[in-house]
Amino acid sequence: MAAVGILLRHARILPSPGRRGNMSLGLGWPGGRRRGGPAASPRLTARPGIRVSAHRAGARPANREVCMHPGVRGLVCAALLALPIAAAPAWAQRALTIGAQTPPSALDPHYHNTQNNNQVARMVFEPLFELDTKAQFQPRLARSMRPVDDLTWEVKLNTAARFHDGTPFEAEDVAFTFARVPTVPNSPALFTPQVRSIASIEVVDPETILLRTREPNPLMRYDMSGPVILSRTIHGPNPQTADFNSGRLMLGTGPYRFVSWQQGERLELASNAAWHGGPVEPWDRVLYRFIPQPGARTAALLAGEVDLIDYVPVQDVPRLEKDRRFALFQIDSITFVYLAPDAMRETSPFVTDRQGKPLPANPLADRRVRQALSLAIPRQQIAERLYSGLASPADQFAAPVAEHRLEGLGPLPHDPARARALLAEAGFGQGFRLTLHGPNGFFPSDDNLLQAIAQGFSRIGIEAQVQTLPPANLFTRATNRDFSLFMTYFSSYLSLNPLRQVVMTRDAERGHGPFNRQRYSNPEVDHPLAAALTTMDEAKRKALTQQASRALLEDMGVIPVINLRNVWAGRRDRVVYEPSPPNHTEPRLARPPG
């Protein structure tokens, strides 16, 4: 890891005090358990690869999913729809219960940069800035940020913030956090791209730091809305993921305090009365119940067991729309679904000929085959029939609202005849077999989407077997390059960000391609991307980003499928929700009706 130099000017490093008392967690639901942990013994020390200089001048097993036969499920939901919802008891009036689809894979806020982990982490911890539902930057642990020159950014910090045990938020905490981010072991996807450009952090005074970069970074503001900040006093010197999962290190500066976690099942939070942002309204307590099975999630809402659910199953939207007890909250998302083919290896583990024998060459390494796969996908039919209009056909590797996306494109074409011709041209006119891997319970109808894609492949002579896995298992195996073709999604307000993180040639030192699990590499994509990432002029950066996007589309290094629409459902008597394009399900976006 490149050294991160920390120059402390006009500052003093004092011996770090111990934690102010044990963490008492008796704040939960009635009957909830209390948990505590031993006091930490943190201190600021130099670790390998981190230069510190001071100048004094004053798992638990995965959930079992409950599956219902469609007919039985329909009868159950119909019966629940006919029942009144009991009024909440007095103690629950300021408590919010959320039925969430995907549990976090860990509570370590730097372990896995993914939506389901981040939405939980940002309740307890905070970044310097955050993007609101209108894609505007809002201050959290920073008050402001401005460029001094192309290589220097001045950040004014919010020193009124305190960690949940009373420890002050300090400038050195930022340096400690950014040094830790690239070092988290066994991570499926780190926040490394957001901190790799930083060469040094200079503490000017208790409220001011200077971030010096190795090269110009036009995405610096976006990057600073990524990693949440830890305390060098509480969490240092070497926090382990297990210590967050146990609750011992779940002390942040955020609006909610950690209460308890049952992995894969539930997470309890309590409002932080001392939050620097003011009173945490309107919920005193928040319970996330993780319900991966779509029908069970809807049933929990209908039965009054939860107040709000995310990822509303497409098939349940019409019936919930007709029931006046419930309200739907929808918005176009920044999420697009794509396929990642194994385009770089000479042979691939899940591709054979039609008799199941190994092929002498990997067909996915041929651009024409990847183009044929794209042409085989009936995107318009999928959006209309499978998603009932709650999705749209993808036209490129970026969300419809993303900044600097290609303009004037129609949906990617569906042309099975042309696809068969391309396969024949590539020498695979007889077709082949492959396994298409993907998640089950990661986004609405993901398993059905995999089947629809496989059916499209079958019409051009490719026999595709679908295999679904829980999201955490999928990403671990994908990172190990276990698959020939897998499906996932990416969310971003920018076109440049997914290009940098998913398709740019993987370079751990520079933070490029952390999600490039298939190790795709294309100089025609990399060269304009590398230039865009250091170009401060927006018009020039837009042109370079679009050049890289065109090259990627021509090569089909990844295969865009659909754009998703985010849908929540809630009890009208309990909650009104502000939908967010990133699909975050957060108590701060919910309020009581009226």
C-alpha cells in the first residue's frame, strides 16, 4: 500500500484515553437483550505502510428462506388483505419497523462497499459528506470542502460531532480511517478507489485538514461521500471485522446508536439524543427485520408486523395499490443490472460444448459471442412483462439519470437472427452450454430475470443453466473468479464511477477496478478513462467518459440488461417515505403521516 503521510501542523498528539465506560446496550425493544463489551485500549501507532510524523507547535449460517406455492401464497395474501391492522401500542408509536430484503454481510462499515451494508453503516457512522435524494452534497462530518489547487483540497471539519461514547471527533480520525480502508481483509469490495488518490493528509488546525492528491481528482467530492469515519481512539490501532459484528466497536457519530444484531435476521437501533445534527426525529427506535423471501416480506406488511418494506415484489404492486391501508413510494433509480462475462481467460469453468465436453477455447473471449449474448436478451419484453413497467431496457453501462452518459441511444437491440449469425461467424454456430450465476433475493425478481435471460440465450442455440446463490456467497465466489457469466447490479449518479470501478483494468495500487471481478481489460476503455479521472475541466471529462463508454459498448465487456425502478410500500397510518434513487431504506427518510 502506498504510504499515507500524516503531517500534523499546529497540533499535538496526546496519549489516547481509554473508552469512557462500557457500552451499555439496554436501549432496545421491550424484552430485548442488553449487551456490553470490554473497554478498548486504543492508541495512535504507526502501521506498516503508514507514515506518521508530528510537528509540535502547540458468520452465522444464512437464513432459511420460506417458500410458498404461488396458489397458497395468493390465498394467504388475500386473507391478510381482508384483515384490519391492529393499532400500534403506545410504546411503539415512535418506533419504526422496516422489512428489508437484504441483510448486511457484516457490520464493519468498510468491509463491503454495497448498498445493503452502506445503508446500515450510515445510521451509526458518518462520512464527511453525503448525497441526498436530490443528488446534492450535504455536510456530515465536514462543513465544507474547496479546491486550493489541482492537487490540494481544504476540508473544514464539524468538530461539534462526538462519537456515541462521548469521544470527540478529531482531524486525525480522518487520516486513521483513510489509512484503514484499503487494509480490511477478505473484503468482496473495498472503498479503496475513494482514498487511493490521497498522497497525504495535513492537519492545519483542529477544524481544518488539507487533502493532497497524487494527481488531479475531479471526483474528490464524490469520493469523500464514501467511507464513513472511525475514531483512532475508539477503533485503533487495528480494528477487526469481528469486533464490529460483535457490537464492541459499533460506536460512531451518526444519528442512531447500535443496540443489537442477529446476523441475517434483525438489527436494532436507538436514536442518538446527542447527535450533532440536532434532534433525531421522529423515531426513537428502529428495527430492521431482514426478510429475503419476497412473499414473506409482503405478508409481514399485510399482517401489520412491519411498517415499511423495500423491494416490493412486482406481482404484489397492483394489489397494494388497490388497498387503501397501504401506500406505495416510487422513484427512478440509479441502479442498472448487467452481466459480467469471463472475457479474458483462454478457458472458462462453466462453458462446455453441447455434449458437456470442454471447449478448446473460451467463447466468451470473442467479442462477437458477447455481442450475440446481448442481442439475445429481450429487454423490452422483460421490462414490460416481467417487471410490469417497473424497469426499463438498458441502453448503456450507466443509469438513465447518470451524469455524462451517452446521449440519444435507444434500448440495446433484440435480434436473435443477427445473434446466431455472429455465433456462426465466431465458429460457434452449433452453440454451447454455459451456467449463468446470479443472486436470489438481491433485487426484485432477480431469479426470474435470470430465467428470462437464459430463455433468450436458448433461442440462439446457447443452453444456459441458471444457478442462484445468496448475495454474500455470490460476490465471494465472483471475486475468486469462479464463474463464466454472472449477473449483478451497480448504482451511481455518475457514468464515470461504474467505468472506474467495474471495467477499468484492475490496479489495486491506484484503486482501479475493485469490482472488476472478471478482470476485464481493454486499452480502448482504459486510456480515455485514465485521462477522465485526472481532468478537472468538466466538458473535457464528459467527452473522455463518453469515449470510454462507446468503446465498452462496442466490445460488450459487460452486458447491460435493465434499469430498475425503486418501490417501497408502507402502512398509511404509520409512515410516509421519501423514495431515494440509490434505494436506501433509512429511518431518516420516513416520517409519520400528517
